Amino acid sequence: MQVIQEGLLKVDPGLLLWTIITFIVLVLLLWKTAWKPIVEALDARAEKIRGDIDNAEKARQEAEKLFGQHKEMMDRAKDEAAQIISKGKEEAEKVKNEIIEKANVSGKEITERAKKEIEIAKEKALTDLKNEIVSLSTDIASKIVKKNLNSSDQKGLVEEALKNMRTVQ
């Protein structure tokens, strides 16, 4: 209760002096003992943070550089793949054209061979026909020679020879 009667804001000059002296001694003691280590710790932490920021910046730059290299490699790989595909298409087109050309040549050879075989068969048929005609003519001539023929007999022989020729064809 005495505090209330005297007031909280009453200033005692002796107490004030000792409070100031104690405060100054405390600040000097802290200055000598604690301030320097605290400042050094803060400076060390600030330096570490600066180093970490520098390292992070270097790492970011390195990552950007690696990303650029990777992107360049991917672009080159895409270009090489496109070239390989293009070359493959060109070679496939060449092979296709070669196969078509060989097929055309082979087809022409087969056609020519078939024409030759047909021509040979035709020649053989004509030769056989000529031989048959000669044989028939010889038979007719021998019959004519054996017989003295009149015009109706000759007409009959010719018709018979023509009939034989039709059956041969």
C-alpha cells in the first residue's frame, strides 16, 4: 500500500544513478562478452546465406546450361531421326522401283517367250498342214492317175480333199 501512496512514478535520484551505472556496466560487459560473439555469429550467418545464394545461382546457371545442352541434343536427335526416316523412305522407294522394273522386264521376257512359242507352234502347224496338203495332193494325183476321171469325179475328189483339210485344221 505504501507504493500506492507514494506513487509509481516517483523518481529517486540515487536509485536513478545506480540504475544508469548498472545499465552502463551491463552494456559494457555485454559489449565485451556477448556482443562480439553475437555480431560474429550474425556476420557468419549472413556470409553463409550469401554463399548459399551464390551457390544456388551457380547451380541455377549450371542447370540452365545443362538444360540448353539437353535441348540441343534432343533437337539433333530429332533431326537425325528425321534424316534416317527420310533415307529409309528413299531407299524403300528405290527398292520398290527396282522390283517394279524387274517385274516389268520379267513380264516382257515371259511375253516374248510366249510369242516365240506361239510362233513356233504356228510354224509347226503350218508345216504339218503343208505336209498334209502335199500328202492329200499326192493321194489325189495318184487316184487321178489310176483313173481317168471325168469332171464329176474330179469335183468329188476336190470336195473330199477339202473335207480332209477341214478336219485337219
